Amino acid sequence: NAGVTQTPKFQVLKTGQSMTLQCAQDMNHNSMYWYRQDPGMGLRLIYYSASEGTTDKGEVPNGYNVSRLNKREFSLRLESAAPSQTSVYFCASSARTGGSSPLHFGNGTRLTVT
Amino acid sequence: AQKITQTQPGMFVQEKEAVTLDCTYDTSDQSYGLFWYKQPSSGEMIFLIYQGSYDEQNATEGRYSLNFQKARKSANLVISASQLGDSAMYFCAMREGLGQGGSEKLVFGKGTKLTVNP
């Protein structure tokens, strides 16, 4: 029972490099999300996808792009990494649009940009 | 203005005692939901409890209960009979505009670090 799977778990990039964080869920959930967590800042929403084929910006979208590849997969791309993007990134999914559905989180990706 | 405010950066409690973690929120919607999550030192985010704005009863899940005071816009988490394994960060979050056409977003507070002492 995998739930939400994120890869990689850890990554070190140099400034200007690009990478894609992968996320997949096996719970047949409609909505998927990318958050970043920085010390003292809680979790901040980067992008989300309410359903397959749609994506929307969250609080802190600058410097990121996303792709909802299919219902299961939602990837986050950093085109030109900056030290300010050093953070822990969480992917999450929820069953249905709005309502009381909680978010189910992956275990996070710890990204360091030097 | 912050949507979710958690005013206690850190809290300490003795094992077996109860503790209340504060959360206040700001919304003009009539229909919204409040969530609490736990994040142990291992880093995963664990869903604890949910309260809807129209729910008449305070939510309870085992040792967790939510002290929901709508007029005060507060949704405090109460943990009864604290255990050492309760030591973690706790996050309050809100989803506004429940129902059709409502927001998908869950907005989080900055968290409270709870330490349970033996």
C-alpha cells in the first residue's frame, strides 16, 4: 500500500541546474499538490492540480513548473535552480474536489542548491 | 493577513497530561474545513483530525479532539494523556469554500513544536 511516492528522497544541485521531482499516487485521487517546507514557514503551496489536465498556481509558484502527466502522476520541475529553492518538497493528493478530504503526503524530497 | 495563525512556536507537556495547541483562522467564507497534521522528526505528514464549519459537534479521534469556537475563529487541538511519541511538530490547516466550486487549496499555519517530557 504505497500511497504517495516521491523520488528522489535527496538531491543536491548547483545553481542553474535543472531537475524534475517525480510524484505518483496509487489511491485513484483526483487532486494533487506540491508544497515546500522551510524552517519557521510551515508548508507553502507551489502548484496544485484539481483534476487530470488542469494545474493552478499556489502561493509560491515562481521558478517552478508542473505537469499532471495522468491521474496518477504530478511532476515538479525546476528549470534553473537557485539557492532560495533549497527546501523540503512534499507532494500530496486528496480524494475529491474540496470538502473534508484530507491531503495524503509523500515522504518528501530534501533539495539543496549550492 | 495570515489565514492560519499558530501563536505557540513551542510547547512542553508532561507525559500523561493533556495539552492544547492553539490555532486561529481568518476567512469570510461560511463553509470551510479545518485540519490538523502531525510531523514527527522523521518528517512525514500525518493527518490527525478534521472539523467542518457546519459540524455541530467538536471532532474527536481517539486522544485527539478539536475545541472549535466558530465565533472566535479558533480550532484548538487538544491531546489527552500525552505520550512520548506525541513529540512532534503540529500544523493547523484550512480549506475554504467547501463544496462545488470551492477551493482546492489547503493553507497551513507555521506550526507548533510539542515536546513531551517523561
